[in-house]
Amino acid sequence: MAGAIAGAVAATLLLLLLALASAGAAAGDGRRLHTLFSVECGDYFDWQAVGLLHSLRKAGQPGGVTRLLSCAPDQLSSYRGLRIGHTLQVPSYSRHPRTGDWYPAINKPAGVVHWLEHSPEADNVDWVVILDADQIVRGPIIPWELGAEKGKPVADYYGYLKGCDNILAQLHTAHPEFCDKVGGILVMHIDDLRALAPLWLSKTEEVRQDKSHWSTNITGDIYGMGWISEMYGYSFGAAEVGLRHKINDDIMIYPGYTPRIGIEPLILHYGLPFKVGNWSFSKLEHHEDGIVYDCNRLFPPPPFPREVEAMEPDQNVKRGLYLSIECMNTLNEGLLLHHTSVGCPKPQWSKYLSFLKSKRFSELTKPKYWSSPKVENKVTVQHVASPKSTHPKIHTLFSTECSSYFDWQTVGLMQSFRLSGQPGNITRLLSCTDEEVKNYKGHDLAPTHYVPSMNRNPLTGDWYPAINKPAAVLHWINHVQTDAEFIVILDADMIMRGPITPWEYGAKRGHPVSTPYEYLIGCDNILAKIHTRNPSACDKVGGVIIMHIDDLRRFAMLWLHKSEEVRADKEHYATNITGDVYASGWISEMYGYSFAAAELNLRHIIKSDILIYPGYVPLPGAKYKVFHYGLRFGVGDWSFDKADWRNTDMVNKCWAKFPEPPDPSSITKDDKNARERDLLSIECGRALNKALYLHHKRRYCPRLSTTTGNISKKIEEVSTTNKLERVTQRSSTTIIGRNSETMDVTAQQAVERATDTGSRAHRSRGLARSSKMWIIAVWAISVLVFLLVISMFFSDRRRSVSRSRASRSQKAHI
């Protein structure tokens, strides 16, 4: 018995010694590896973390993995996702502790600095891989296999960082010639990271504060608001310490793009929307998604491989489509395994689940290994399924002011924009005085372009806030470089129900699309004759505008001038001339638009099925894309008028909401038109309340009481009919600026509930990450085993001696 135990002990010691020898060899070779990625508290980052961690395990990534979790103290009390992977909590810099600036992207360098200063793991690694949370890893990322050297990190190419070539680099680094346009994945030696990290953070703060150089033509930031300051902070910091990157744009690819022939990318970065056939995915649509905590719920499955096979004859383009579905399938597989690990019931069988568990899927997603030759002039292109599916780029604008009144409207419009499937980016044109900007609290509500306030005309002193709209559009045109071909202009008091695209409504150069505003009777009388040389071209339009960028560049200045001109013509304010019920010149901006368009002979395509005012009877069969709640509307005893909420802070007061509209099931009118009218009114009211609820939720308002919680649950049940068959109508144009997701993403974290992701393997590895821990553990076990063996040996000897004495004693008595 003692011999068997001793044998087992010896075998255990041998295994431990082999492990120690392996760790010692890695340390001796300088090949200890660690992977980092940065997240914040919220459902949005939780499902990304589950997907990334699963892909790292599946890919066989060596070394440890640490999630750098940036949370403010008041967030931690309600955040339950602390057990998602091996986690290091780091202080949140989302709201800068010194300047008060809201910039969540700075958490990445701040988190890395904290890890270097406070984690024992940082003292026992040689190489570090830094990833983003919204990535799927397909194979091990080995620094020495990628060609990384000390002083020469490996990174992906980010060509839009034009600030490396202009005054921005000259201002922020002493070595602009060393500025590399890189990002996405960073692979570097720990010594390089120690030298770089503090400068990465300080340069990010420096660029972020340099507001005079935020413009798009300097930074390449399509929003022109310093949102990519962290990327420049990295590039400028690296230039300062003399790091020269080995740039390789084959390592990482965006799903939806086609890889170079013969290249197997190791990382899928799903930062941009992508599609395969009629299926599409955009991470922004799942910003508030608690899918990590909903048992057995997955993202909509992409087409099966055999369906992709029939979609595209070009083999390399087809390979790009396969990468897109692999990205989503791996993400869903991670969610499925996570749900199983936390004790969710076994999911019901489905064809898709069967595929995820199949040998076929396992074979398709087995780890890929890097073997790419060096190739010059590498080009990665976005795949478009066919020439017929090519659509122009779109950018959406809306104008607001620095006030709580416009803030709750912004919350409603932004939430509906995310759900609508609208292609391209959106920008809020925020008109504020300098003093208002200092005290304003809503900077993070939307991607924003700041413009001077024209509420009080600087020349005439006239108080007319409506003129901010043409003034803001003109400012944006003159200060922002956009690659969009068409601009969609909306009002803040709108709720989108579906995408508004030029190809659906036939917009083209010289022919904008808009909606009818028949009360603009001034187009037919003396007003048009006075204010335009071409009164016959005056169109009674407004509300929604789709205009070619070339037309808008010619038109914007004239729009502003004509608005000022009509506003100054007080002699013709009368209702019978303007149609303005207040006869106060309040709709001068609308006439400014129509008269300016007439001057340039822009002839509108007028569509009656784009916009509807809640409370109006809809046209038969019309699928409206926009609610414009500019007028009072109601259903039964319930009514809503935006003017009633002009002085109410709905955004900063936790859980503030509008009176709930009636339940749709209570609408039992026999009149079909009246019923459709009331259902649309209810839909608009509920959409506003849901947007406010989600806003308060991501602002980490205190948890609701049980009663209020039931109300919130009811709010979440908003009808999905307003999506207008969003999946089938969604545009194939999925070209969003590389950082547009960051803008709406990082400032909007949701706290739902959290649980264990089943990453016990990562946690167990994390407990034994450093060589010191290995050495201590092995020696401790060795001593204990030695004492156990000695104890068993002497115990056996004592028993033998006792038996011998007993035997001699018996013989003596005989």
C-alpha cells in the first residue's frame, strides 16, 4: 500500500517538475505571453467579452488573458459581471477626474497603465497582445511568429489617421517622422509597453484637449470632435519613445471585407456592420442587449455554409462571406457555452444549434496558424455582393440647442435611429453659446458637431432660434469633410421607424426628396414673387430632406440668407400670406428653404408616405418611416404635446418619463382609419418612453422598485411593428466610419445582471500565471508530499516493530 502511494506521489511530483521546467524554459527563452483587452461595465461589453474569451480558448491562445474592467465606484454596486473571465478592476476614466471631460475611449490606455503598475502578472511576462473587445480570434497570436521584436511592435494599418502627416503630429510629438498609422491589434515587448503606456495616456489627454485641431481635415475623424484622440495618443506616444511598427494589414479583417488571396486572417473585427445575403449584423443594434443573461438566446443566425456556396461564384469573395458567418457563429457558440456553464436549461433542438455542435462546424473553425509571406502594396477591399447592390454613402443630420427640451428629443431620435436600420452615420448639430457649452450636461447624447448659436442674430439682434438649422448645416458643410454622397436632414422631434434612403425614393443630383407641407401658401402668392426669381419652382416641402452633397454645398448658404430675408420681411407675416397661424414669421426658415431651392432650380420629388404626424389618419397602405410629433396628439383621455415639456428635465432626472399612452389592445374602434391613427399615436408615445427608459438604464440610475419595475417591463414590450420589416429593408450599404460605433457606444453602458461565463479555465490559469507562483506552489507541494511519505514510512515501521514484539511475546508464553 505504501509503495503504491509513494509511486503516485512520485508521478505527481514528476508532472509538477515538468510543468515547472516548461515555465522556466518559457521564461528563459523570453516567451512568456499575456493578452489584454479593455471593457466597461455594461451588457454591451459583456457579450463582446464572452465572444472574445471563447474565441481565445478555441484558438489556443497561449498565456494568460486579462479583462481590464473600467467601472466607476457607483457602477460596481449594481454590476454583476465581475466573474466574466479573469478580470482586473481599473479606475474609470470615462469622466476625466481632473477635467471632467466625458471620453470613455481613454479607459484603454488608463487600464493598461493600471495593469502595469498593480498586476503581479505584468512582472512575469515578456510579450503582450492588446486586443479590442469586439473581435473574434481565429488562431494563436504569437509575437515572434508575426515578426515582433523588441523596439518593433506589430500592429494593423489604420490609414485614416491622417494627423500623422500634418500639423497634428508636429504639435504633439517631437518625432513626427516616427508616427505610424496603426491600431486594431498591438503586439509588443513588455519593456516597450512600459515605456509607451504612460505617454499613451498623457498624449491621449493632450490630443483630446486640443479642440482647435479636431476638424476632420486634420484628424480624419468624421465627427470632428476628438473621438479618436486615444488612437493618436498611441501613435504619438510610440513616436516619442522611438517605436517603429511592423505594419501588417493581413492579420486582421473586418467581416464584410474580402481577404487577399492565400491569406488566413487571425482576427475578425466586427466594428462595422456587415451582411451576407439578406442577413446582416451591426453591433450597435445590440447596445442595450442583455443577451449574456437571457438563457439560450442567441443572435440571429447567419446563412449556413451551403447557402453561402450558392451566393457567389468568385472563390475569394466567397471566402470573405465565409469569414462573416464564422464570426457570428463563433460569437453565438460562445454565448451557448456560457449559458450552459451558468446552469441554463438545455436549449430546445434546432437546426442551427445542431450545426454549432457538429463536426462540420468544428472543422471549419479549427485554429488557424500564421504563415503569411511579406507582400508589398497589400490592399483590402470591402465586398459588395453585386454591382446592383452598390448604394451611395449616406449621412444623417439633425439640429438642436443646449437645453433639456432638445435633450429628451435627442434621446428619442437617437434610439429610433439605432433601431431603424438607417445606413451611415448620424450627427447632431448642437447650437450653443460659449457659456451654455460650459454648463451643458448632454454632450454624450449623440455624435455632435458644435456650432455657434444664432438664436440672437449677431447683426440684427432678432431672436429667432429656428435659424440655427440652416446656420448649423452651413457650418457643418464648411468644417467637416464627409465622403457621404447624400445627406438626410431631420428634425429633433422625430422618431424613425425605418431607413430613409435616396435609392428607395429616387433622390438624385438636382432632385432632392422631401415631404409635403401644403400650408406653405407663400409659394403661390406674393411672398415667393418677392423672395425668389423663380417662384414657379417653389415647392411646399419640409420635415425630411434627402439631398445630394453637391446640391447641399451650393444650397446651404442661400438657405441661411433666404431665411434671414424672409424673417426681416415683417410686412408679409400675415397668416393669409404665409400660412403661419401665429403670423409672427416663425416659419421663415421653412420659406428660406423653399425659396433657396427655387433659386437653384432644385425640383423636389415629393413623397407623402415618408412622414406622418401622430394624430393624423394614415394613407392606406403607407409604411411611414418617420413620426413628427410637432403637434399635440392624443388617444381617448391621453394626449401628448411636446410644448408641455419644454422646461422639464426628462434626461437627468432618473426614470423620468411621459404619461403612458393606452395599451394598444384597448383600441377597439370599428372605424379602421381611426384605429390605425390611434395605434400610430400610441406607438410614438411608447417609443419616446422606451428611449428614456433605456437612457436612464445606461446612466446607472438606482434600480427601480418592484412596482416601477413592472412598469419598466411594460415599457420594454413596445411593439416591433414599427421596424417596417427592418431586416428585409436594411440597406446593403454598411460602410460606417471606423469609429462611429465608439461614439454612441462607449458613453452608453447598460447594467442588467451578470453571472459566471464558465471561464473557469481562464481563472485557474490566472491563479498560476507567474513563475514565482509556480515555484512556491511546487516547493510547497514537494515538502508536504515528502513529509507525508516519511510519516507513512515510519508509521509502517512502527507497526512492523509492534507485530514483531507481539510475536516474540506469544512464543515466550508458549
